[in-house]
Amino acid sequence: MPLSPDRRLQFRIGGALTLVIAVNGALLAVLAWIASRALSASGRSVSIELGLPLSIGAVLLGAVGLVATQARYGSRTAVSGLELEPVDGDGTRNVGSRVRRLAAQADVPAPTVAVADRSEPGCLTVGRQRSPTIVLTTGLLEKLDDDELEAALAHEVAHVANRDLPVVTAVAAAVAIGDRLLEREGLLRRILENTVMIAFVTGIGVIVFAIPILVLGVCYLLLSAVARAVLGANAIVLGLFSRAREYAADRGASRLTGNPAALASALETLDDGSRPRRDARIHASATLGIVPQPLGLENATEDGEESWVERFLSPVSLERIGEPTLFDRAVTAVGGWLRKRLVAPTAAAVRRLLGWRPSTHPPTEARVDRLRALERRRRE
């Protein structure tokens, strides 16, 4: 039973691809403008005068080339921290033969299969449309039964049949860029906070650290603005097709296996909510996975170890030495009230705002409900 590409999904993918090209074009235009301003400020002049139409054309051509490069190589960022073992022949639990059979049913080129030795269950499809690779983890092979494994593989094959791999790979590359920018933003914020704390504690440091604090503050604001712009662009692009993409793959997998209940059970198993998530909603590997769970190697700070910032710039204590006076007690009481009523809620709101990430998948519960409905209709 060949799977034809979902038409509604193709329209959404077209819109998302157009937006990705526009975002990359805007980025190139901004970089070109900054470069020209920098050259002018240094006394150098750029003699190339293309005119507005040719300039727009050059930027668009560069954006198309950049997106094509992202679509071809972007998925590498999603699996860069994984040691993949290619599956030759049938492989463990016949995953190789299962994928070849499902691909033949869907009338698409058979993807290659690779296994990553990771305890968390997960699977995703990477690579190019003509030569995709389905990546499975050993945790998935251990946790899913035969019907669930078949359904999960059918879901990935359905993605290939829907031809959504190039655009989602380009988006995953942009997501990876956003991830890195947000990590740098957090690191720079901690350096700035500790620098300000040291300046106030040392007293004279306010004068000594004034210029570094100003420079760090400006750099943080610029980096934060760029990171949030990339995040917003990713949110819009993901909103255009991410939900439709997963729903279409779920329907395609149900058609290939004739067992929607097995896919529903697999989704519930893979997204059981018991595993900690590190910004799973927008991590590059989560963008490509069957459920929004990241598979890339975590940084040291995410494993509970202290970063170099925490080791060398740990928070400075402002506790006073000696017996507190009545004035000290009054200040402490007022400060505690302000922290509870004003500072803490404001800080929580800021953390929620800074921690917001767009969703890469529809809610698993909604997907399961749709699959259960398909199962009921199949039995009627």
C-alpha cells in the first residue's frame, strides 16, 4: 500500500520553507549591513554598487544556498553527540528487515538503520530525502515490544514518504544555532551577575568594574536580542508544520501497520513523563524525534557538575559580621517582605519568560487520542 505525500502537509512545508529562506535572507542582509558599516567606520569603502533589485536577488540566492546546506548537513548537529553503529543485514530484533519491508510497502527508498548505545528510548530520521537514516537507541529496542517497535519504525518511514525531511532538517539546524545562542546567553548572564555582586561587595569595585559591567551588559543585551529573535523565528516555523507533520506520520504509520493502537502504546511508552527534560521542546534532536525527547550529549552543567563560572565565580555571600542591630533586623524584615511579595514573583516571571521554548510536537495525549479514534473506526 504505497503512501502518497500528505497534501495539506506539503502546503505547510512550503510555507515553512519560504519562511526559513526569508529568515536566513534577513540574517544575511543584517550581516552584510553590519560589515558595510564596519568598513565605513574604519575608513575603507566598498565600491560594489549592485542596486536594490540585484542586492535583494543576491541576498535571496545566498539564503537559498544557506538553507540547502542546512537541509543537507543540518541533521548532523542533532546526532553529533551520539556514537552510531550502522545495522548490517537484519540487525537486532530484525530492525533492518522491518524497515526494508515498511519502505517497500510505502514505495520509498529503504532508509539505512543505525543504533546509538543510549539508555533513553528514542528514534529519529536524519540525512537527506534520497538517503535517510533511521536512528534508534538501545533503550528503545529494550523497552518496546514487537508491535510497538514496528509502529515506531513505520512512523519514521511515513516521514520519508511525506517528504518532510529536508525542511525539518533545515529547521533542526536553525534550532541548534538557537540552542547554542541560548547557552551562551545563560553563561554570559551568570558572569554578569557575579561581576556585579563582586563589585558591590568590594565597595571600590563599583568603580573598578564599572566599564567591564557596562561592556558585559551591552554584550548580554545584544546576544539576548539575537537569541530571542532566532527563538521567535523558530517558533513561527515550527508552528506552521510541526503538528501537521507528526499527525500525518502517525496516520501514515497506522496505514502501514494497520495497528494504530500499537503506535499509541509506543508513544505513551516513549513519552512517559518520568525522564528529566533539558529544554526538550526545542532541542535539535527533539525536533527530529518521534517524541520531543533530546538525544544529544548533555553539557557538564546539565549533568549536575559545576561549570567554570560556578567554580571560580560562585555566588558571594552578603551576610554581615557580628551581632545584628535593631536597624539590621528592621532591614532584614523589610527585605524579606519585599523578596516574598515583589522580588520572588518577579524573578519567577522572568525565569518563565527566559525559559519559554516553542513546542516541536503536538501533545502526546492528543496524538494518542487520535490514534485511539482510528483504532475504534478500524474495528467498527
